[in-house]
Amino acid sequence: IAVAAAAPASYAGYLQLSGNVHTVENATVYRSGQLNATDLDALIDSTGIRSILNLRGAHPDVAWYREERDVARRRGIVYRSIAISARNEPDVATMREIEQAMADAPKPLLIHCMGGSDRTGLASAIYEYAIAGKPEGVAADQLSFAFGHFPWLGSSTGAMDRAFERFVTFSEAAAAAKPSTQESM
């Protein structure tokens, strides 16, 4: 059992040390964990990031937040904070707010939370499904162990998977309720 657990644990450690930086949509949307100012500057230089969506919420009294805001100000980057928890399902209104923030953000956009796996996975799945138009199953891949998301063995981060399912159900119901262009003619 210990040997079987070693590889996933090593990979999770690697993701944390590397900043868990990944491309969601090439040259359009990126995802990461919390980056220090130096690593954030380097990512901006290499990708041209023009906006940041922080899913940890505003924390002006904490060093990581002040440093990130300073980098954004200095670089002329649009910065937005929306607080969600990886362990509690956000309501549909909050997920719609995340969707709208991503749709409106100048691109390329960086989405991040602390580890870059759970909250960022949910937002990336919402982006893929609602904005990029990917099928639900493809979008849901943003919530996978490849990014460090581990909703098994009693982990409360399964809330992100349930929230995405609820977002899809809401979106499908909203689309079905809209009259089609043909019907309105």
C-alpha cells in the first residue's frame, strides 16, 4: 500500500512545488496554485497574462495577497477576487459570477487558488463548458488528479465535482427554457 501511495503523493508534491501551472486554453486561459511574486512575474512574461481571477478572496492584510495585487498593479493587469471554498459547494449565483468574470476578463487570463487543483479546477471546468463550449465530460477533466484534485477517500473536495454537476444542470435547464430563434420568428 505504501509503495502504491508513493507515486501519487510524489506527484502531488511536485504540483505544489511547481506552482501547478497548466494551460486550460492555449494563449487564452491558464490555471495555477498560489504563485510568489517572482514566479507570477515570470508567468506573465511567458504567457502575456492580462487578467487574474483569484478564487481565494480578498485578503488585504496577508502578504501573498498584497504581493499579488502589487504585481498586478505594476504590470497593468486586471485583478478580480471571488472567494469560494474547496470544501463547500458554491451556489449557482457564485458560479455564474465566476463564469461572467472569466467571460469579461481580458485574455490571457490566469485563474488560481491556493493549490490550483480544486477551486481552480471548478472554475476551469466552468470556463471549458460555458465559455469555450466543450462537452461536459471534456470540461469535467479540469477536475482531475492530473491537476492534483483528489475527491476520493472521504475528501471534502468532492464538493467541486458536485458543484460542477449542478452548474451543468442549471445551464442546461436555462438553455432549454429559452425560446429558440426559430420559435420567436
